[in-house]
Amino acid sequence: MVEFTSVFTDSTKLARKIKKSDYLDSGIYPIIDQGQEFVIGYTNDENGLFKDVPAIIFGDHTRIIKYIDKPFFIGADGVKVLKSKLDEIDYKYLFYALRNINIINTGYNRHFKWLKESKFNLPNLKTQREISTTLDSVENIINLKKKQLSAYDQLIKSRFVEMFGTPGKNEKGWRLGSISDIGRCVAGATPSTKVKEYWENGTIPWMSSGEVNKGRIFDTDTKISELGYKNASTKLVPPHTVVLAMAGQGKTRGTVAITEIELCTNQSICSIVNNKKIDSEYLLMYLKMQYEELRNVSNGAEGRGGLNLKIIGNFPIMIPPIEHQIKFASIVKQVDKLKFED
């Protein structure tokens, strides 16, 4: 096992940050941030271009790790650009090795200090290349599967529009209401990261806003202890609760997911504990299709604001008869079955 600091150096200061107002939809050089999406924009400007590639990107707030092998710029605070101190090294192997490290998740916080304290295996260069080649093959299979799943998701979306019309337009004249009419908005909280006992040997699933991108939450990256739960205002929400990211880097804010287990969340997530007027699968798809509208009602200028419980509670929603919603939910279950059988 080798220590992180014996292999890596932080080259972040050598990488120029591009302002969001200067992003292009297409261009020569990619702009990288710490969100799930790999590229968030482009530029043709070469001034301050980071050319010492390959390199590894680490999201100080998100814990997301990326491998990049072409010149780039960075587009957000909290991006760490990691370079190896060693001459003979396989960066793809380092990427996979770092991605395998379990870094404690304390919500929207600084995680680089935990990464720097980590250790990982570093075999000889030949073995590194063999491992990274094998893992590249596995990654290609995973990406193909993701494309298939995306096609199924599009099928569900099309069926929703066919049954209910376009959210926000209400062409079919359904009853209108607000989120507060169909559910209770609950915010989470984060136990103090200064108290190790709140985090060590945790058994209670605790979800951060970055995990909303999973779509369906069967487990959480982090667990908190009973002591941590009792000393924070976060609340457990039941399975089949729709959760919505109120803040987050990049495209996270406004993203929704559904819980498949009982869990609690951090303060950047709103859990919509639904009542008998709404089906959770219907609510999930409705809010997915209202992503841009949710972001537009966020507070703050230039998209840097956030949602809050009041804004979400007042957000408009179509409320079709529950039997229609349940029929849609059964279609979702059938498509989900196909996902696992494929």
C-alpha cells in the first residue's frame, strides 16, 4: 500500500478557471467541473490551457473522480487537478484505484483532506496497465448498459406524456394544485463532522445531494450512527419517497430521485412525503420533466441560487385521478422488469 501524498501532487493552481459567461456550446477545449457530467462547456481560448495531461480530476465537494487525457480548463471552485510525482505510472490505473477508495461523505464539504489521508495498492507498471485495460473493457460494457437504460427511461417519459400531457401545459385539463397539496416537504440535516462517533460504524442510511443522480436509492454511500441521528435534525423518510436536490454543483439542483429504503438526508435535499392524492412514480416523472422549471424558480442570480421548502411546496402540479396515476406506476414497474431481464 502506498500513501496518496507519496504519489500525487495538487496542480490545481496551474489550471485556469473559465467563467460560466464564457462557456461555449461547442469548441476545441473542454471545460471540466466536479459534477457527474464530464464536460460542462467548451472554449477556443488557449490562454492558461492545462496541457500537462493525462491528469485526474477530483471533486472536493462531490468526491467525483474523472480521468482526462486532453488539454482542458476547469469551470468550478473545488476542482482538484492531480498529477503523479512518479515518471512511470499508468494514469488510468490511478483513476480506477482512487475511484475505489471509500472517502467519507459529509455532504457539501471539503473531502480532499480525507483523500490525502488514503492509501492504495500500486503494483508494477506492467500490472497497472493490465488491470486498467481489463477495467476499461468492463467500463465499456457498463456504458452500453447505460445507453439501453436511457432508452427505457425515454419510453416511460413518452408514456407519461401520452397519458397525462405535458407538465406545465395541462392540455387535458387535470385538477391543478401545489406540491404542498399532495405531500409534506421535509429537509434533512448533517451531524457534526467534528464528532467521529456520529459517523463511525454507522447503520442509518444518510443521503447527500450528490446521490440524487442515482435515480433510485437502494443504498447510500454513507451511514450515520444512532448518536449522530439523535444529535441532528434530520428525519427518516419512508421507502418510495421522492427526494429533490435543493442545492448542488453543476446540474444537481432540481434533480429528483426515489427512495427504495428508509433513509435520512442532508440539508440540501427536500423529501416529499406524499399523501393519498399522489402516486410516487407519477410524482417522480412529473418533477423530472419539470427540471428546468424547478431551476428557474430557484433563488439567486446566474443560476447560483437554491431551492427551499417554501418554493418547492408552492410549485404547481397536475393532479390526475389516482387510478390513472396507479396505472402509470404499473407501466413503470413493467419497464423496470425489462431493465433487469435485458
